[in-house]
Amino acid sequence: MILKNNGDKPIPISDWSIYFGIRRDIQDTVNNGFIIKQQLGDIKTLTPIANSKPIKAGESRVITLSSNYFIISNSAILPNWYVSSSKTKPVIIDSTKFDDPIFVKPFTSNIQLKRSPQDIIPLATPKTRFEQYKTNSDQNLNDFAITPTPKSIIPQQGNTTIDNSWSIVYTEKNKSQALALYNALRNELSTANTPTLTNAAIAPQTKVIRLIDHDVGKEAYTLNINNNHIDLTGKDAGLFYAQTSLLSLIKQHGNTLPNVIINDKPRKPYRGFLLEVARNFYTKDTIFRLLDQMSTYKMNVLHLHFSDDESWRLEIPTLPELTAFGATQCHDISETKCLMPVLGAGPDKKNAIL
């Protein structure tokens, strides 16, 4: 680390410390007039030793530290380093006020990019990835680009073109699902190509999209596209996944779809996504967008990681301290007002939104 005094007066060696974040544990050490100590989590302190020399105006002081593990310079060093003393309010060092730590120089040599001298695995970069895969041929997507790939795809002769002369047939039992499908189709197709909602009691026999509530296996479904009808068969989640696959085909082909019979069921019962909201908070809108994306890929479990060392997100009315105290960070060594600021949060009290 290089400390440079850009002012016109010496920086005294007195009661102050720099609090900074590195995502690796370091070894406590004394170097060039300072003691470096590992604190809580990623928090470290740099404190001048009594009776060492002040940092003169214009002087640069180089301080060396040792990490217990390998480190990547531009992703392991956190922003918002700050100076604190017993007599003053903590102040962020201006040169570190960046979410992107541009005050950290990147590694340049191959030796620096190794995790150890014996490391034989090169660091992946856009250039090395390109060289690795440039001889591979492009994947040829067929007419049924559905993710994840269905268990069985049986193409049929011909195509089916849907428009507003078609009907999405609903019953009272599946009306909400039919309405959701109608809204999704309306977002993908023009008004002229969007089928109308029609009650089963008055629905025609042809040019229909039918939601058939029938158990073909847990989370399994069948999608049958055949000239004058499109049948989606499944129960609960399975019926929803059938709609998702139909929408995937519409995204690929528009309103003219290849005739096909698709039979699908999950290969794994748990298809989850872990979202870390303890250390990194997200808005409700972001969570909703994530749920939409998860549904596109037929994922079925959202694991919200509500608590960890850095904060507590789950509100329990009988224990208000958990969120009143545990969801805020500030510089408070006693941790009686808030949690210490980790992951570059800075010293000022705020919700732990990083």
C-alpha cells in the first residue's frame, strides 16, 4: 500500500487508524512505522506506531502486507477506506470513494496472476477464453429452442399460425392461468395475432388453445401443437411450464409455429437460485424480475439468504433489534448502535445496502 501526503503539512503520528477492506485474511504485521491488524471479516486496520516518523508533505510511505491466501488485485480490494480517531468523526479517504476500486493497480505479470508459484491454471480472460473456444463450431439451434431442453421433442408435419381468430379456452378453475397466458401472448404478439379469451361453454372446436388440467407426472407437461389446436396438459407447475415452453417457441418463431409434440418432466426436483440479501440488498422490483427470469428457465426454488455476519434482513416483530440494529452498518467498534461496516460500506450509518 502507498500512503501519500498530498497536503502541505505533515501527517502526525497520533491517535488514528485507517479502516480498509480486503476479501482475504491477512497476517498481523509491523511495517515502515505502522501496525496492520486483521479485524472482523474483511475489515483491517492500519495504525501508526507511537514515536514513528510523521508523514511529511509530499512524502509517500510504502507499507507491505501479507495475505494468508492468494488475492486478485482489482476484485478483492474494497472501496471507501476511512480514517478514524477517538477525537474525530470517521472520514472516507477521497481517493477510495469509488464502487469500482480504481485506486487499485491491476496485476500485470504472469507471476502475479498465479495463486502460487506452482499454479498451472492460467487466469481466464476474454482473450484466453476466445483462444480456447475459437475452433469450436457454432451450435445449431433447431426449431425448438427451449431451455432447459425438453425430455422429448417429436416434430410433426406442417405449421400452425395463431391470430385473433383463435381462442384461449378457459374454465372457472383455470381462468387465472388462461388470463396469464393471454397477457403473456399479448406482450409477445400484435393485437391482430393474439387469441381472445373464450369461456369453455361457448368455445369453438377448432383454432383453440386449451389448458388441460391433468396429472402427467410431478411438474411434467405435454405441449401438442397441431394445425387447428394447441393443447397444454399438466397439473399446477407442470401446466405453467407448458405455457413457458409455448412462449419460448413464440419468441423464436412469432405467431407461426412448427407442429410438434413435446413431453417434458424435470430431471432434478430441486432447481434453485440462491440470492444473497444479507450482504447485498435488492429492491422488491429486482426480486420480481428475478422470479420472472427463474420461471423462464423452469426453476422452482428461490433461496433468500436473509442473515449472515454482515446483516440480518428477516423482520421478527417480537425481536425488533434484529433489523433495527442488525440491518444497519456504521463505524461503531463496540457494535452497540450498528454493525461495523463491511464490504466497503463506509463509516456513516445506513441500511446495509451495498
